[in-house]
Amino acid sequence: MIKDKNKTLVISPHPDDGILGCGATIMRLTGEQTSVYYAVFSITDFEASPHSALTENSAMFAKSLLELGIPQQQISLFNFTTRNFYKYRQEILELLISLRQLIQPQQVFMPSSTSIHQDHCVVYEEGLRAFKHISCYGYDLPWDAINFETSCFFKVEETHINQKIKALQFMNQSSTNKYANDSFIGGLARVRGTQINTDFAEAFEVLRTVM
């Protein structure tokens, strides 16, 4: 059992989801001496990826999270087939329960209830089952959700946003996805900040609060 007092777990269906949804919040938390753990359930797009691709993707991913203050020993990597998580629902649930028992986090970040991505839906549903006695927040992926409820905000600094952008650059995301480019990430953080009268913020859906 991990004995850190302040623990947060980020559940990410694919490597970049958690960084895109709450990367600046991760940076804020690690700067406040919170131990952040990160679990990703698909490191490549295909089940039969060459070992070299798995190794390369894992290395880039570890560098990304290190930029946010998460050391390699606090990363859990699994490789379920992308867009086929529904086939492994029970196995994913059991892994999440194992992470809960090992880490005993005080709060969990996961996909929101309004995500329309099939893998995100599975991780959200099984995440709520596994962590039903823990505070849970759904992170903000506006290109992948309908009617996202901004019921919780974490204030962040511009330096946190810059580190989030840098982390994504290790994964070569900014050149391939419009939602991962610098201007979009910074712009969304400013919009969320404006909603709570501050410069920058990340928004979340409150899935469960346990005080």
C-alpha cells in the first residue's frame, strides 16, 4: 500500500486525455506537494503494435508526465485495444479497483459523463464503480463531449498552462490535433478563468464529492 498522505489519481483512457483535460491542474497539485498518479489504458492505437512502437510511445509519455511533476514510478500503463474497451469492461474495472486499493487516492480525475468517445464512456462508467466512495471529477474535453457541466473550477497559473503545452509537445500532439495546439489550450484556460474572475482555470464536472 502506498502511504503518501495527499494522493490524486488521474485516469486516462489514452495517453493524452488526462493531460489535455487536467494537465495544468496536475502541475498545480504536484507543485503543492500532492502525489499525482496517472493510469492510462491504451498506449498505442493497435493491439498488435510492434514492441519498438510500444517502447517509444511509453518513453515519450513518461517524459510528458515528468514535465508535470509525475515520476515514472507513479505511472500505470496498460494496452487495451483503442475503440474496443467495451470488450474488456470487467478487466478494466478490476484494474481500477486494484489501483484504488494500492494508491488510496483522496480524489480522482476521469472522463466526464458527457463524453461520446466509446473508450471514455467505459472508463467513466467503470471509474465510478471503482471509486464510488471517493471524490471524482470529470475533466474538460470540449471536442469530445455534449453539454459539459462546468460545476467545479481549479485556478491555475500561466506557468502551469505553459508546462501543460510543453508536456503535450513531447507527444507530438500539437502538430496533429487542432484541440492540442498552444492557442487552443491557452484560450480555453482563459475562458474557464473568465468564468470565475481569474486569469486561468481548468473546469471539471463534479461526479461525486466525499468530504
